[in-house]
Amino acid sequence: MRWFLPWTLVAVTAAAAGSAPATAFSPAPTAMAFTAVPLEDTSSHPQFCKWPCECPPSPPRCPLGVSLITDGCECCKMCAQQLGDNCTEAAICDPHRGLYCDYSGDRPRYAIGVCAPATGEVEPWHRNCIAYTSPWSPCSTSCGLGVSTRISNVNTRCWPEQESRLCTLRPCDVDIRPHIKEGKKCLAVYQPAASMNFTLAGCTSTRPYRPKYCGVCTDSRCCIPYKSKTIDVSFQCPDGPGFSRQVLWINACFCNLSCRNPNDIFADLESYPDFPEIAN
């Protein structure tokens, strides 16, 4: 047994020595490695909407034919972007013109696009169009023949278009002051005694009319239309075909004290119950 024990110890020692190099060169177990996937870089995608909303005290005045809409942030009123204009999530394209924001040119951010016409087989936008007609603007002149305009999309294309009508608040060649009654300072409405034909560019209306005009005051007041409507007047030309024009037809006028501009009919009428009739 004595000779067997040393040989056993030698064998165990040799086996331990032989296995040591294998342990030394074997790779140590490590945790599983993950490759980090970067999140979207929000700094490269600007935020155009900010809350709470900060809107100007009054809405902007849009050019003729440009829609006044709520911005894409559902915050403030804005003039819609038109064909070829840049657009964002806030500055949206004019929906009444069938435009959409094309972001294809701003890859990979898709932050700023260009307003382009909608394409494809879709239902025509004007079938779902909400009709809109603005009030008539004040007459361009305080006496004599002038022009009044408005914007309306009541047409076959439901497209915002400018309409115009002829207007004459009062004649320039008639002195209305002698018609003011004694003891009064104003004559709200003046109407000629006889009917007459309208004339325009050498053409004459096909029938006579007896229109009403707004009068004058001897003090600082001015007289402006209070109730009016629009009529179609047909004209016949001596050497050509006839045509028709829309014409302002005054039903009633009133005289006010705070009239800075004789044509500004909207400054002082909003408190009157019949004010909407002016837009008829």
C-alpha cells in the first residue's frame, strides 16, 4: 500500500496539471451582448406645434381667394398654404383647393413638404364642399359708379372665386342737400322723381329703373346702406351683343355719427339686428 499511495498521488497531480492549461485557455462565460438600436433623432424632426396655444389677438387678413382655416395644431387661424408653398404639420395646405402636403422630397425627416394637387381616383372634393360666401365689400366710391366685391365658392367647381357688382351710393352730379327737410340735418334716402336707364360703357339697360340712393348730412354724419340686395341688370349695346351685370340695389340707408370712412359699412352695423341682410 505504501508504494501504491505515492503513485496515486503522482497520477492525480499529473491529471490536475494536464487539465490546467485547458481551463486557462477556455473562454470565460460572458453575458449576452446587444447592439444598441438608436432611437429616432427628434432634433432632426422639428416640432412645429407648441402647447399651450399662442395665437395673435386677431386672425390674419388673407389675400382674395385664400382660405382662412385653423392650423394643423388645432390652435390658431391661418391663411392656407397654396400650390407650391412649403407646408408642415402646422402650416397646412388649402383643403378647398384640393391640395395636400407632399413630404416625399424631405426624406427621411418628412417634416417639410410642398403643397401639391391631390391625384388618384377619389371622390371629387367639391361634392363635400361647404358653401361659403363672404359679405360684399364697401363700394369703391362714395359717389358715382363704383365696384363692390366678394368671395364665393358657390359654383360648379366649388372653387373660391371673386364676384363683383356695380354700385352707386349716391350720384355725384346731384346736390342732395336742398332735399333735406327743414329742421333736419340729414336725408337718409334720396330717390329721383323719375325712372331712368342705367348706362355702362356706352350700353344702356334694357328697362328703366327708379333706384334709391343714400343721402347726406349737414353735420359730421354720413349715410350708408342699411338694407340692400343684388339684382341682375341686362344691358344692350348699339353695335354688339348685350350682357348682364350684378348691381347693388339699395332699400334703406341710415346716418351715423362715428363714420370715419363713408364706405366703411361694417364698423357700426354689427349691433343692429338686421345687419346680416347687408350680405344678401
